[in-house]
Amino acid sequence: MPDGTQLAPEERILISDSAAKRIGELKDMDGNPNLMLRIAVSAG
């Protein structure tokens, strides 16, 4: 990067087909195509 900015390595998670379908349904219900999915992980 010319300006010295470093990008964090890309990390991925896997979700089931049924979870992906439900996420799509929720996104369609809201009507906002710019929605993003936020995932939180907590220790325990």
C-alpha cells in the first residue's frame, strides 16, 4: 500500500445452508440491500 496502510488478513466463517437462507429472508424482509451481518464471539 503506498500510504502505509496495512489491511488485516481476511478471516472467514462457515454457516449452514439453513442459516444462509434465514439471513437472506431477514434481509429481504427489511428491504435494505445494503444490510450487513455482524457476528460476535464470546468466550465461555
